Amino acid sequence: MTKVSMTVNGKAASGEAEGRTLLSSFLREELGFTGTHVGCDTSQCGACVVHVNGVAVKSCTMLAVEAEGAEVATIEGQAAPDGTLNTIQQAFQDHHGLQCGFCTPGMVMSTAALLKENPKPSEQEIREYLEGNICRCTGYHNIVKAIMAASGQDVSALAAE
Amino acid sequence: MYSFDVEKPTSIAEAVAALGSDDEAQALGGGQTLIPTLKQRLASPSKLVSLSGIAEMQGISADGSVVSIGGATPHGVVASEVAQSYPALAALAGNIGDPAVRNRGTIGGSLANNDPAACYPAAALASGATIVTNAREIAADDYFDGLFTTALEEGEIVTQVRLPVPEAANYQKFVQPASRFALVGVFVAKFADGVRVAVTGASEEGVFRWAEAEAALSGNFSADALEGLTVAADGMMADIHGSKAYRAHLIAVLTKRAVAAAA
């Protein structure tokens, strides 16, 4: 076991990890950040997406020891400390961008990465960017709508579908 | 996963020493293939030597005629940074896997693994790239050696890839939608002294150059020059996604599309 230290959502965090410990396992089981979900554990579904040093990664396909010293952002850090949802989360709620909610942490973290790169993505760009995030409820349409809304764009054209 | 240790060297020399000190050690690039492989217990290295903390293996430089990419550079960085200097390569890199995978997976890892359906081998072979390792420089024509096999020796790592920039180029990928690898991918690169056509995803021998198409295109760089040219189905891969004949057919179709898009 090795001691691994990182910053999670702006606060120092450390715990013990084996070489083979995945970042997703480390976040959930060692540090208690269970908002990061593990859906497939094969880097297909994207429920485990977190940000490491500012970029989105699948935490089930990265070793915890490789995140030593990194700035990690998870779903727990998205809302304000008093629980007020951020713009993306609020848009998901307003536009029914989640059904069972299992994929939502990854969807929100991928969306945050997308909007940082591309503040006003088109519907097509949103769908392409979310290629690695799977919603088992197949609720993609409202997820796309929520992201259009979160980026301050008109969603009326999408509403009829 | 079986248990293993992880070392995180900060220089190429340290990485080579760490790999050399243990026969069962393996280099870890971005891990987007290796970690899933380890999860399935298809490999059991005693130690992984992570290459992601080696600053001298990161980053891209372009001098106009050659783009040089550090072996540990992720696909996402290639996609954004060579958009001006080598647009066809940027487009290829930006269409590997998905955004999160592109933030971890590296060009050196892809070339070292040499998956028969990976995209980068087609770009390297069609560009006539030089694969730079800790020990030597290897021409792409001498580097790829069949399925998951390369000219790399045990413990040798890809530190940089130098790609000559063609006058015109295009990559056409027929995506296998579940894996996002290429069911077939064709990279066409036109240089002053001729055209190179590299095909991935199709052959049982891995990435290869389609010599007949190269000859036809070197005289006349247009899709018309490929009229009537076919690839033999013999020697193609076959699986539930596509037969040998289907893959062979796709090669000709995609090559025409790549030429039309590049011309």
C-alpha cells in the first residue's frame, strides 16, 4: 500500500492505495466520494467521469497512484456548499435531464468539460461530446436539452421532439 | 486485476532503468487499453512503469515540414495542437474513442500496442513517420510487424513520433460503433514524391500499405484513378461486424472517399 494524496474539490485528501487501485475505487471507497458512479467498469459508460487537472477522464480507467498530487473534481464539488445547484445541475433538473440518475454524475462532469472548451455547443457537438457517456434510461434528448439550456441557448427548437 | 507495483519515473532514463531492472515490468502509457486488459487478467506484469509524468515525452513541435509529437502526448492534445500544422492528423486524433479516453490515451501507447484496428498506425505509416525510441529511430515501414507486434524490443519505449506533413491528406474511418475503433480506416497522404495509402482495421497482418492504390494515385491524384482497383478478400480479418469481402470492399470505398476529401 502507498499513501496517495490529492486535492479533491479544492480540499486536500489522502488515503492508502495499492498499485492496482483504480481512481474510481479510491474516490469512492477510500475517500468516501460515492457520487462518482461505476457503471460498466470497462470505460464505456462514462458514469465515473471526473476531472483530473482540469480535463475529463474515466476514473475507472486510471490508477489512483497516477493522480498523486493532482487536482481532482467530482460531482460533489459542483453544487455550492449550501446545496444550491450549479447552472448545469439546475438545467438538468429543469429539463428533466435525468431519470434514474445513475449516469448523471458523469453527464454533469462531461458537460462541465464540454462547456469549458466550447461555451455554446450545437446540438450535434453536444451529442458527439457525450459519445462516451451512456444513459441506460436512454434519456438523451432531455440531457441534450439541459445542456443547451445550461449554455444559455434557446431550447424551443428541441422541445417538440 | 492481479497485484502489481507502480513506478512513476520523471525522465526517460529512469523509465528505461525501471523497465530494465525487472523482466516482468511493463510500460504504462495512458492506460486506455492496458488497464482494461489488466482488469480481464489477460496480463500480469509485476510492475507498471508509468510514462505520464515524464515531461520530455510531452508536447508537440512543428517546423512546417515535420510535426514532432512526444510519445506521452494524449490524443486530445494532438487533436487541438496540430489542427493548423497537420489537419488530417488532428481530425484522426480527435475521433479516437471519446473525449475522456482522448485525455488519457497517448500516441506512443497506441503505436507500441499496434492494435490492428487502431487509428494512429495508419497515420504513422501513411505519413512515413519516424518512431523515435529511447534507443534508436525506426522508420514506420520497418516498425509495424503484425497484430500487436512491433519492432520494439523488450523495455524499449516510444519517446517521440516525427511525422512528415503531406501536401494533402485525409483519413476515413468506418467506425465500429461499439468499440469506436476502425472497422476499416484508410489514411491517404500525398507528398511531392508520391502518394502513400495505409489501411488499418482490415488485414490479419495489421496495418499495411496498399501498393496498387499508391501507384495509381501517384500518377493521378483523383478518385477516378482508383476505378477498378480492388483488394483481395484473402488475408482480411472477419468477425461478426464484417466479413473478409466486406472489409476488402470498404478499403476501396474509403480510399476513394479519402482521396476525394483530400484533393
